[in-house]
Amino acid sequence: MLLPGLTAEMPRHGYQLEQEIKRRSMREWTRIGFSSIYFVLGKLKRAGLVSAKKPGGAKARKTFTLTVAGRRALVAQTLAALRTYRPPHSSILLGMIHWPALERKEALDALKARGEAVNAELARFGAIQIDQQPLPDYVEALFDYSIGQLKAEAEWIAHTLDYMKTKPWLE
């Protein structure tokens, strides 16, 4: 959905898509590697969701444009993404379920380290958000969502560490 959305804004070639992904810090909330861009564009072209046009000239790059079918698919997927809840699958859940396999101090130290990493990520996200001002309202909402998720996890970790430290019977 990322690449069709960017080509819906304006026709772009793969390198322009990469630059826009970087400029908007989109890799903070989605996974797409530079090497995947042309692969995905090829799949979208074969599916009839984008068209490719190569202007004249030896160094000209193929420019991709969203097709009518691509726009319909983009709208449908965007609405579904906004309407539908999909639970995240955080590694913390696997770590917690296997807590008994660890020594108590080792587990508490690992959870504390995760809390520090989450707080560092929270500061990093906040700095990116400030650095990119002014942001369109929908982009501001993306940052707010990510920061809210990080704050919730930081609070949960702090609460869980306090709880675990006060329960010697859990050793």
C-alpha cells in the first residue's frame, strides 16, 4: 500500500520513491528496503495496479503511475487498514511467556534494558517529529500514534518491574 500511495500523489521512478520514503521517515513505521522497491513495483505492474513509462534518453528511468484499478485497490486497502484492528505481535510477549526459563535477576535486567531502549526510541521519535515540523495533520497523527504506543509500553514496563520486584514468591 505504501508504493501505490506514493505513486498516487504523482508519477515517480524507484529512486524518487526511495528518496520520498527517506524524506518522510517512513521506515520508522513500515518495512521496505530500497532493493524491494523495484521488485514491488514489478509486481504492481503485473497486477495492473501501476503503469510504467520510460521517457526517451539513455539515462531515463521508468516512471510509475497508479492506474484506475490501482487507485480502487489503494482506497479499499486504506479504508480496511483504518477500520480493522490487527493485534501487534511484539517480542515482549514471547519474552514474558518464557520468563520462567530465566533467572529472576537476569529477567528483571532484560526487562529494564528493554525499558531503556523504549525510552531512547521515544526520545528519538520525538526529535524526528520536532525536526520535521510543520507536518500535515495526518502525518502528525502517525507520530502521535507511534509515540503513544511507546509511552504505553514504557509505562507497562515500569509497572511490571515494580510489581515483579515486590513479589518474592514469583522467584
